[in-house]
Amino acid sequence: MYVIRDARPADLNGLLRLAAILNTVNLPNDRAALEGLLELSARSFAGRLRNPLRREYLFVMEETATGILVGTSQVIAQHGTREEPHIFFDVLNEERYSATIDRHFNHTMLRIGFDHDGPTEIGGLVLDPAFRGAPGKLGKQLSFVRFVFMAMHPDRFRSRVLAELLPPLGDGGRSALWEALGRRFTGMTYLEADRVSKTNKEFIRGLFPSGLIYANLFDDDAQRVIGEVGPQTEGVKKMLTAIGFTPVGRIDPFDGGPHFEADTSSVWPITMSHQGKVHIVERSALVDAPGESCDGLVAAERRYTRGKEPPTSYFRCVQGDFAEQGDSIAISAETAAAIQVADGDDIFVLALARHTRL
């Protein structure tokens, strides 16, 4: 069984191993940065940050038999504030025609933009390559658990949700767009700029051109990656499109990866997640008995306060069978033990498949 739960300080080494697979701004392969992220996530889950829009939630997937972390994903309550704006390039088109020489051109242009009141962002999804073929579609679980959590706490998130997708990258993570544009205006390599941007993005505002940039001045490789997704991201793009996300004509200013957004209230896994009371039954009553049952995500959350100590919490989610009967949701004893709930406790479920037996 695999359990998705809130990340804890003890997860640092396992998280470092996952971060090395896909070193990104949201999940940097840096011990000190990950220590800070784990602390911020713990405070976010426990509600110890007064402003819910400053919270960042880090989930990890654990193989229960071994205790190994096999994957991780994140939700950032708000990406883009007055202090740290969300930075992007708008992708614009301009048509030009000369009657004198009968020439017509359609130019792609980039214009830098800043959002100080940004959307919720989903990101940081990494699945250990050794587990990508495992039963249960673990990557889908890691992705959808974020939406289940958002359904549990709609007041903590913005009305729009953003996903930034990775474009095609060269050897060593080389970005063709950065070489054509960013490097020329900052004097830094892609990796150097990526490292600095993890803590401060001021240099982008200070050094990048503020006017229109004609992409046809770039080499062909740089032009080709604008707004495109890499082969490792095609599956993510397909999944996001299926649940309500669409491209918004914006790209990452570093690598040109496209931005996809959706109305939070219309994202399918959020609208279909709902709450009920636990009713523990034998698993055979779910998978063998006549009637309708579901296979999907089952999640629970608890918060604890001990004396004068800061509040702590846990979040746990597994994929399992369940059956809905009004406000009651029947789950097996194994599922109840995995998410640490008893009869009458509140849980949230998201059905990924439905089965009817006569």
C-alpha cells in the first residue's frame, strides 16, 4: 500500500533523493532550502500561519511496507504577492504586411508581466522512476491528492489555479530560450539564474527588457520551445486538459514552458470530492457484494493541540474501495487503519472508477 501524507522534518533525506530527480524552483535539490520548505509546510498544515494565502503544502507518498518515499507534490496557496510577484512572459502575435513587395509575416512577441495577486499553484510533482509502472497510477494519485485537499479547505485557496509545465530541455537541463534571451540580459547561466531565483527574483525585474521582444530574432531552437511541453510532460498536459485546465498564452521567463490555468470551482477532482462519515466494513462487502462501489482516493485530516505547544496536524490519503450511502461512506478496515480513522470520523473521497455488481 502507498500512503500520501503531509511531509515532516524526518522526511528530509528521502525528499533530497526525490529532488535530485527533478531539480526545480518549487523542489530544489538543496538541503537548506528543503529544510525551510518542510518547516513552512508543517506550519501550513497545522494552521500556524495566520494568512492562509502564505501557506505551502508539501505531500509525500510513502510505500508502507518499506517506509521509502516514492513521490511528492505541492500546493502553493498563492503564487504572486506584492513582495514576490508572479513573473511571466505574455505570448503575443503581430501580423505585418507590405503591399509594395507583397510580403506577409506573423510575428511571435514576448512581453514581461507581473502578477501581485496571483493564483494558487500546483507543482513539485516527482515520482521515483522505479515506481512509474507500479499498479495504481501513482502519479495520478500524487496529482489528484492536491485537489482533494483543496476541496477540503476551499477558503485557503484562490479562485484560479495555475500549473507551470516543463518545456523540452537539452542535455544537463539546458534551456534554449534562456541561452537566447535570459543569459544575454543577466550574464548568468540557466543553472545560476535558477539557483538565485529560488530566494530572490528581483534580478528579473531589474535586468530583463520591459518592452516587446520579437521571438524571430532568436535562433530556431529557442523559437521552437516557446509554449511547448517536453516529452516527459505530455502526460501531465493531457491530464490537466481533461480536468479543466487550458493554456493562457503565458510562459515561464526562464525556459518558455507554458502556463495552464483553470477556475478552481470547475476543476473536476475538486468538484467531485465530497465529505462523509466513516462506516468500517469487511472488504468483501465492498468488492463482492451486490450494489455499487467506488475505487478512488480516501483522505482524512486531524489537528492536535497539546497544552501550550504549537498545534500539529496530520493528513493521510490512500487509494481504496468505498461505497456511499447517503452521508455514510463505507471503507475497509485496512483503509481505515492506513488513514487512521474510526467509525463516525469525517473523511473526503474522490471516486476515480465506479463498479456495479448484480
